Amino acid sequence: MLRRLTSLLVVLLPMLASAQVDPLMVRSRSDQFVVYGMASAKAPRSVNALFEAAPAGQNQWFKLRPNALGIITNSHLYLEPGLVAVSCERIKEALLRELNEKESNSLRVYIQLNNRIRQHQTRIMADRYERGWMYGIEFPVELDEHFYSATILQVLLHELANRNSPDQQIDLPMWLLSGLTSHLQATTLQSLALQPNADFARVHVKVDPLAKVRRTFEKELPLSFEELSWPETLSNDRDPLFRDSAHLFVHQLLKLRQGRESLRRFIFELQHHRNWQFAFMNAFSSEFSQLVEVEKWWGLNFVGFMGRDASQLWSAEESWQQLKAALDVSMNVHFQTDRAPVVAEYNLQEAIFKWDYARQDLVLQKSLTQLRVLRFRTHPELRTLVDSYRKIIEKYLDQRSKLGRSTFKNENPINLTILKKNTCRDLDLLDDQRASLREKWLAARASEK
């Protein structure tokens, strides 16, 4: 026990000694973080005004749902100014190291500890002043450890993206905030001992950072890139699936040849574009020339990721349900502007005949992603059917992309109407085959009982 305590002091004391310690206020080593204790009388007027700017429980730009951040642990943390100042520096170092970014021109972050609020009342504020943005966080003194590190990471990511943004805060896509937070919490920050009495014997134990993600995707398919891009359309009960999908998506981006540099460039590009998609394509231009390629890459990467750990096949019933989910198309439809949207269900044939090509492409790429995963996870009796659906969709997308031009000499250009009719006819035949197989399977299962 003495050895563990000594190890902890060796790490913490030099960092605390380099801070300006005050019973009510502590500055971090880099001076980026200023932490105030329960009494904030020494806080300058501008800082007090920052914390008074937003009512309790109403954050100005912190929009992430807690479950999407992975805040599901029961590891409680007790905050005091010195601990917060040290841990913030360590969290920042982990983020900058992951992005291959050097520390420079950091914007000030003020942190207020308040023993009169609870975790759900944590506030994050941003205010503009003459030299840039100023950030404020109001924490309770007791909170979940993952919530704490996730909140600091969100502020740091916004601070990076907004260093040269003069007028308004730039919104970061939720998949980036959630995915990079989950990635760091499962890797670098997994060994970050925050409690003063942390047991350093457990800190260096290596675990698979994607173990939880693997367990999730043994039972469910990941969200498509389109769904990751528009999380506001997802119900709250899908937050855990969103979190794990975003985690794997960011993990795979970082594995690209220039992944870290591209992700860093993406964060700094955001200030130059109204839509993050344009910033993403600029930053990852060496890998993708259009967004649809991202969807295809994501699907193939997921197949490769799970293929290394596909020891369990889905049951027949689960395979049927997953196949149905891959072929169904859901869309939010607004019948009245003052009413909430209604979820409408379509099949692939309706999407092909009635929708414009841009929407078709997104939906069909999503189905392809799911069918490719089904290929190696599905029950053997359904594998041929799954492959047939996949080949029809791939053929349609390939020919649709060549529309209006011949592919070989003396070959007639593809006719859109004929292409749609032939594709829908083939899908109808497969749907009939699927229904027949389903009836036979249900009858066989009933006879076994």
C-alpha cells in the first residue's frame, strides 16, 4: 500500500507543485485551466459573468445526450481544485497526442466546483471576448468518472475548432464528439487514475479497447454513415448503438494511412464551412472523393473488423429479423409543419422507382452495408438469399452510375426506366422466394414443437 501511495505522489506532486495553489483557486501547469473551489469570491468579474450567463441545467452549446457519450459507469469521482487542474492537463495531453497536434494558442477554460448541484445540472458555457473565446464548466463535486472526462474532452474539441472562429461557436458533428471521446476513454484515458487513492497496480492492465463494441455488434448491425451523420433522427434508446458505431467509425478513420493528420485537419477545417460534410471531404480527400464512398468504406471496414471475430452465427430467427431490417426503408415524413414527423416504411422497390437518385444511393448503400455483414453472420440457410439481394443492388448501383453513356463500343446507353423495372422485378422475385422460405421455416419449427 505504501509503495502504491508513493507511486501516486511521484506522479501528482510535481504537477501540483507547478500549479499556483490556493484554497479556492488553482491554475493548471499550462495556465489554460483555472479551477475555483466551492467559494468563488476570488473569481474575476468576467468569469462570474460567464457562469451567470446560462440558467442551471441549460447549456449554451453542449448538446450531447449522456448515453451517447458512454456515461454508464458507476465509478464516482470526488472533485477538488488540485485534482481537476492536474487531470485536465492529462486529458488534454492525451487528445493532442492522438491528433498529432502541438499545444499552442490554447483558449482559457474556467472550471467552477459547486456542491449544490448534481451531475445532470453540469453546465458548459462559451463567451466571446477581445482575444478569443472563453469557456466555463460548472461541475458538481461528485460525479461519474466517464462523465467528467467526456465533458472535458468536449470542451477541448470545441476549443480546438473555435480558436480562429471570430463570431459564433462552430458545431462539431456528434459522431466526432462521441466517437473520439469513446476511443480515448477506451485507450489512453482508460489508464488515467483520477482518484487520489487510485490503485496503480491496475492502471497498466491491457484490455481490448474495442471489446464492448465487439459484443454490441455480435447482436446488432452498426448504424450507417448516414445515420451517424443525422443522429437527431434517432430515438434515445438507440444512443448506446450510436455511441458504439461512432467509436468504431473514428477508430477505423484513425487507422487510415493519414488518419490522425486528416482528423486533425478536419477539426480545423470546420470553421471554413457551414456544413461539416464539406470539411470532412476536404480533410479526407486522399481517401474519399465523394460521400457515398465513405458509406461503402464504412461497410467494408465493418465486415473486415467483425470477420476477424465472427465465431458466433446468428440464430435462424435472428437472421430473418436482420435480413428484414436490411431490406426495410424508414423515413421521417412531415404531414403538417406544426406536428412531429411520422415514421413511414418503404421497401427498396418503392425507393428505386419514386425517389431521386441521391436519396436512393444513400438508402441502397446502407442496405448493402447490412447485407455484407449478414453474409458472414447469417444462418447458413439464408446465405444464398442474402447474396442474391446484395448482387442485385450492386448491379443496379453500378449501372445507374453509368446512366446516359455506353460502357463499351457499340453498346447502347442504359435506359433508366428499363433498369428500374428489371431491378424491381428481380427484387419482387426474391421477396416471393423469401416469403416462401419463411413459411417453410415456420412450419418446420412448429412441427418440432
